Amino acid sequence: MQRLSFTQKALLISSVFLLPLVLTASILTRDYFAQIEFIESEMDGVTALQGYVALSKLASDYRAIVDSRLIKAELPADIQSASARV
């Protein structure tokens, strides 16, 4: 260590402190990108499920219409409007 010049010593000390900082920053960056990819896939899933929710609502309305006709019951107003659409 005594043979090194001041500039070399300063570079050595700087690199010793910078190496963990750079490694930590790279790990954090990789984790952030992984989280972004996960969130994007979750958003794709939500988008896909929105269509299924609407379909499920229509199927439920249709089931209520069929059931009411089988038991000759009065339909609620919102399902009556759905019955008109079907």
C-alpha cells in the first residue's frame, strides 16, 4: 500500500466503495423491471376478465329469465330490460 501513489490509493478506495453501490443499484433495477413485468401481466389479466364479467352478468340475467318463466314469477326491473334485449 505504501508503494501506491495518492491517485492510485484514491482510485482503489473509490472502487471499494463504488462496487457495492453499483451491485445494489443493479439488483434494485432488475427487481423493479421484474415488478413492472408482473404488473403488466396482471393488467392484461384484468383486461381479459372484464369481458368474462360482462358475459357472466348476461348469463345470470338469462338464467333468471328462464327461471322466472318456469315458475311464472315477476322479474325485477333490471332483468326485465335484459329480457327485452334477449
